[in-house]
Amino acid sequence: MVVSLRRPADVLVDAASSTPAGTLRKAAWDVKVINALGNDHFQSTLEAPLAAADRYREESMEHQSTAQQCADSGIKYEPLVFTAQGGI
């Protein structure tokens, strides 16, 4: 058996779900802050104001199959991407 000690997110919450009454759904929130005008994100920002944040969110979900690993454990993985310029 392989044990992973990787922590995929910053916060684990039990959120009330709109599905059957009394059901709790776990969510892993991963807070990220990027400079949308930095070298790694500038081209995306030129395409659309929040394109860099959207792309970074997608990359985070795919990184080391984080979203899938969380889903396999019954947890919804959600990166919360903020930009230094005030976008979310």
C-alpha cells in the first residue's frame, strides 16, 4: 500500500449540499494568488481579463491529478485563484 502525504489544498470544509437533506459534501479549497501581468500569465491576460486565472485554475486541477484524486476520496477540489490586480 502506498501512502501519499501530499496535502492537495489549504482548507477542507464540509459544506451543506442541496441534495438529500442532512447530506454533507466535503470540499478542498486551494487558495492561489497570481500576478496576471507576470511573464507566465501576460499573454493570457491580453486575451481576456480573467483568462490567466482561468488557465491557472485548470492547470491546478490537472497537476498531479489532484482533482481526480480528491474526487476518488469523495472530495470536490476547488482552486480559488486571485490575481494581484484584483481578479478572482
